[in-house]
Amino acid sequence: IEDREAICSGICRVLAALPPDQWATSLSALARPTIECLEIVTKKADDSLAATKKATCSSDDFGTLMSVLTRMANEIRLLCTITRSFNLATMKQRDAMASGSKTSTDSVKDPENPLFGMFRRIWPCMSHIAQKFSSYEKITNVLGDFLTDAVSIKGNDGSAMSLLKELSDMSITIMGVAANGDEISAVVPMLGFVREAVDIYGHLADSDVADKASGVTSTTPTASEARQIVEQLLSLGFGALQFSINKANNAGREQGRGQEPTESGPEQQTRVQNRSPDALSGMFSLLTICVERCAILLIQLPSNPGNDREGEGLFTLSVETAASCIHEKEVDVARSSMIFLKTVIDLKGSLSQDTTGSESNVTRARLIIPVMDSAIQRVREDVFMCLITGACGVFPREVLDPAASVLFSLLRILSAEDAEALSAAALNQKQFLLGQEAQLVVLTVLGRCSKGTVAPSVLMDCFADLWQMHQGDDAGAIAGGDVIMDFARKYGA
């Protein structure tokens, strides 16, 4: 399959060099064998699946089904390569024409992206696959790739929005299958698609929400349609992940009290296994892009109706989840939660300091700041304590830089009094083993960060040094010694 992908990718680059009026015909010729093969494989998969449901089925029937599904996944993977490669190659071609490297006679005559024709041809088959076979991980993974590649395709407003709607419907179908089967990990491939959709259309959705909040009638139907689609995707996506969210919060609160998370009963044990680290890290990555592209929409989304903590929106619950995941042993989960928290804190800080006074910025600040400020207030002490504790040898080495970045951002929005009080309390925790002189050094560094007189890299270096000095069983023995003196000289304390 890798060789076939390489060949198709090369052919797509050749096709992009042809005159634009030949793109549709050439692309159709390239994709036709793969599409026809996929249609044949899909029929075989239907027959194989039916065979496994008969009373006389054997292990050979299941083996046949798995073999057919592997071929199906490979054909979809090849379609992803064609979609991605052709889209990228023709995008460069259009950029070249726009910059004047082509003559005006070479301009695109057909306003429709040729990939849309390919999608119309394959869509019935892909929809059938999503409905019948998305419970299988190998199929869900490639469908996620296909949706993610397809949503980035550009077209006129009408065609692009129509494509987004079709892709979203397929994603919703797959998430529904995953939710019904209680397979949290199966939602992960869809998170990549939702993240890409938010990155491309989130600003339109946010502008529609802001217009409605300001009593302005939107003049762009595209923005309203984009909001409806993005809002539905986010609600369903986070709803499917609700158990992971609640489980992470419960584990965080128990670990914060020094207790081991506990579960009892076979049903609870099964559901705990379905808490996927990939799902949590994917969720935080999606939340981060939401803060960047559609923060107003995000803060207005309700939490899942099944959540027993009434009155809390999805955003507040997500911030609390991120705070509880900082100390996760899974590096990707911890890092992505920190990046999300930093993005939230930075946006709140930038909106608070914005002095441009434009109407759109005033509206954004009015809607966003109170909600973000409330959420940050609820977790800031726990986050502060956890970040300092983590720097004392607790965190994996890989998350020290994002941890320092979060703390730097937090220090910048705190008042001088709050920053000093939290810093002193955090350094008085039992995990800090380096003595009073080292405490004074770190307090000095944190104070400079709060005032903005040093760069975030200084705190990253300080965290790295703290972490290194806490390695080994004799960390307390270096208090007051030469190592601490060198530490003090390095940071000018």
C-alpha cells in the first residue's frame, strides 16, 4: 500500500501541472480504479459480515471478514492520499496563477473543485461503510483520515458548506456507532476531523454567536450554517467523551487528596478501561483550537445533560478536567492539558489588556472574560501547586517546558500579592527538598516572571534545574551546598 500511495502522490503532482480545465477528467481517471475496487470490496464485506452472524459461522468466517476489512481500509487510505496530494498540488498551482506566474488565459474555468466530483462518485459507498463497519477500529481510523483530508478542500461558499455538512453527517454517524458500543477510543479519529473543521470554519461560527449576542442580524447565511454544524460536532464529540472527562476529574480529585482512584463492579471496571489517553489528549487539542478559533461559541456550550454538576458549562468543566490531568502519567495527556490551560490563560490576559476599543474586541471581551476568569479562579491554586510539585522531580521530563509555560502565563495575570502568596505556599510543600536558600532563589525567579522582566525560557531553565536536583534519593542532602550556591548564582539571587 505504501508503494501505491507514493505512485498516486506523484501522479497527482503531475496532474496539477496540466491546464486546470483538464483536472476533473484526469483526476476521475486516476481515482476510478480505486473507487471501483472499494465498491467491490464493500460488497464482499457485506457478505462476510452476514456470514459471521449465522449460527453456523466459524473462526474462518471472522478471519475472512478481517481480511476484507483490511483491504477496504487500504483502498480508503489510497483515496485519502489522492485527496490530500491533489488538493495540496492544485492549491499551489492556484497560488502560482494568483501571483501572476500564469497568464490570464490559464485561469480556472470551472469554479468547482474537481475533488467534489470524485466525492459524489464515492459518497454512497463511503456512507454505507460508515454505517455498517465503523465499529471496527481499522475502518474508523481511515475514515477519520478521509474526513480530515476532505474538510480542508476549498471551493465556493456553497460547495464548501455543502461538503462540510456531508462530512459532518458521516462523522456524527461514526460517533453514534462508537457511543452505542461504549468504545471511547473509537471517537479519537473523529476528533481530528472536528479539530480541522473548527480550524477552518470556527471563526465563522464565532462571528455568528457574537452577532446574535449583540443583537445584530447576520448578513451571511454561511456563518449561521457554520455555527450550527460546528456546534453540533462539538456537542456530540464532547458528549461521546463525557465518561473520560468525568473519570479524569474524579481521579484528579482523589489523587489531590492522596487517595488511589477506586472502582468496583464489573460494569465500572469495563468503563474505566474505555477511558482512553488518546481520547483525552485529542479532546484537549480540540479544546485548544476552539479557544483560538471560536472561544465565544465554546464558552456558551452546555455541559452534557448527563453530568450531575448542574449549572456548569462545558468550558468550565473542561478547565477543571485539564487542571486534574496535569499530573497524568501519560505524557501526551499532561502536555495537551497544559497547552489548553495556557491558551485559555493567554486569551484572558490578551483580552484584558486590549486597548484598541474596536466594537468586535469589546464584544469578545464582554462575553469571554467573565467566564474565563471564573474558570481560572476555580483552578488557579491547584494548578499553581501542582506545577511547582511537578518541577520537584514528579513530572516526566518531557512536560517540564509546557508546565513552565503555563505557570509563566498564570503569573502574568495574577496580582503581585496573589503571585507572591501562591509562590510561597507552593514552595513550602513537602515535595520541595532543597532548603530555604533554594526556595528564595525560586521565589526570586517567580517574582521576575510575574513582573514580566524575564522571558518564559528563564522559568523553563529553572524548572529543568529544579527537576534535575530532585532526582535521586539524596535530593535533600544538597540543601545549602555548592550545588545550591551555583543555582543561586545562575539566577542572580
